[in-house]
Amino acid sequence: MNTPSEKVHSGTRVPARWRRAARWVLRWSARAAAAAFLLLFVLFLIFFHEALYNRFWRFPREEAAWRAIRAAHEPPSFQYAWNTYRGVCHAHSHRSHDSLITYPEILEAAQEADLDFIFMTDHCVEGRADYGKGWRGVHGDVLFAPGYEMAHGFMAWGLPPDTVLDCREPPRALAETIASEGGLLFFAHTERDRMWELPQLGGMEIYNIHALFTQAGPWPLAPDILLSLGRYPDHVMRRIYRPQPGIHARWDALNEERRITGVAGNDAHQNVGLMGFWTPEDALVVRTTAGRPFTEIRLNALIRPVARWLLPEPRPGDGKVFRFDVDDYARTLRFFNTHILASEHSEEALLEGLREGRVYVAFDMIADARGF
């Protein structure tokens, strides 16, 4: 017979103390698992509470409000002497060291953003700004004007195609060269110290997306990027907006002495993100969308089937299997825009509008501001 402290199970006697120990382990394991889950849930709420509010409450209502504003838009009933052209005055291509996007891809993004013009601002190549490189003139229905972003915040447009500037030239001498060649000099990144006294200065950025993103900080935006970038990409990007009282005060002060035109600095690169490629050696290589190495994952027999199942088939030619862009080019182009009042859709007429200050800046991501 079995004693009260013993039990027969499959011919084995299990002491009662073992059963008590097993129950104790199970009970405390369950409590530990519940506590860990609760802790993770609390941490999730701490980190994502605002993003959850935005995803399910704020962004849907913002979207409805934006749609109502767009639906209420009425074309202006009056006629005036100038045509309005909407575009971008700060954009980069694959000719810059920190961007991979090609001109045909830029044209596609500009058409998606419904732009009339793009004034390019590529970085100097080996210390030179060659205005015979890149697109010039109307492609599709978008006017391209070559330009460069240089040291000291210089942005220069309107130079003849045979012009090659030495970007290493001292800034005052370089400004004189730009002016003597008939070019138009603007300042980029005006949140930084600039040579405001330069007599050749014709304009400045009154907003810049890179500066706004830096002020907002990447980590506060990360929860919204994770939860809402797919469903509400424009609203997530809109969260970087910050007032720029210092820049606007500087702009006002400069205009008390001379005309300084204000433009929006979209600073488009499409270089914040990741892309993955299969290699012939059956490894997954991940790079940033600026082309820099990020990581490489060697697949073994265990994880290869899972990776192949989760990821799409590689694209013919380059083996790309995924791409994730935080700063999609078209989205960056439409965040805000520079509107120029000009006589015609030509580089010369648009440059004249910039020189004369026939310009306004609007956040066209919310609604089309043409006809303001």
C-alpha cells in the first residue's frame, strides 16, 4: 500500500516534497512571467503612449481636417500679371556624396508631388561645382535648374553651363565670382552662423527640413515612425515642424536694410532608411539608403528558409529585397514649397522672381497653396 506521502505513477514513487517543489516552481514561474509581461506592457505604454494616441486619435482627425481644407479650396477668381509656380529650392541627387537618387527618380517624385520646378543643390564634387553637369531645362513637366550647396551655407543658381566654381575659394572671393557670372547667391541652414553682411546675398532659407528634424530629435519620432509611417506618413513627418523665431527675426532684420528673399529648404536626399540585398554567397547585406554598410547576415541552414519565406524575391539586376525610407523623396518635396510668381515657366523667369522677391512659402503637404 502507498503511504500518504507517496504516489505511484508509472511504477515510480514520487515523494510529496517533489510535488510541492514542482508546484512552487510553476507558481513562481507563472508569477515571474506575469510580472515580466506587466513590466514590458508598462514600458510599452511609457514609450508608445503618445504614438498610440497619434495613430488612433490625432492622425485620423488631422487627416479628416486636411481633407476638408482641400475640399473647400476654390481657385482664385481674380486675374493678375504673374503665373504661380510651385517648387523646391534645395534638393540633392546621386551627384552628392550623401544621396543615391537618380534624376529620373527625382522627376518621378517631383511629378508625384505636383511640382513645377526644382532648383538643385548638389554638393561639390572634388571641390568643384560644374554647372554643365546634371539636368537643366524642362523634363517631363518639371523645370530643373542646376545648383550647388557649398561651404559657409552658399547655394548658387543661375550660372552659365560653362561655369566651374572652385568651392575651396575663400567665401568672399567666391561670392564675388558668383555675382560676376550672373549667379544668384542664397544661404542654406540659416540656423547656423552665416556671413550676413555679404553684399552679394540675395536670399535665405526661412525653414530647413534637416534643421527641423535635428530640433525634433530622432528618438521622440521613433514610436510614430514604427506605428504610423505606413498609414499616416505625411502626418508623421509633419511632427518635425517647429517655429523658427530666431531665423525669422534675422530675416526681418536683414530686410530692414535690403531685399532678402525667403525660401523653403526641403533639403531632399532620401538617405534616412535601410535597404537589403541578397548576395551570390546567400548572405543578406543591409545598407543605409545613403549606400553606407549597416550589417551583413550570414544565413545558415536553420534561418535561411525563414528569411527566404519572410522576404520577397530579390529584384533582378541588383538583388534588392527590401527598402525602408523614412524620408521618401516625394514626401520631402511636398512637406513645404516655395511659390514663385513669374512671367513664364523658364529658369530665367523663375530666377528673376527670386531676385525680385515675388515669392511665398507654404506648407503644401496640408493643402495646395497656389493662388494664395
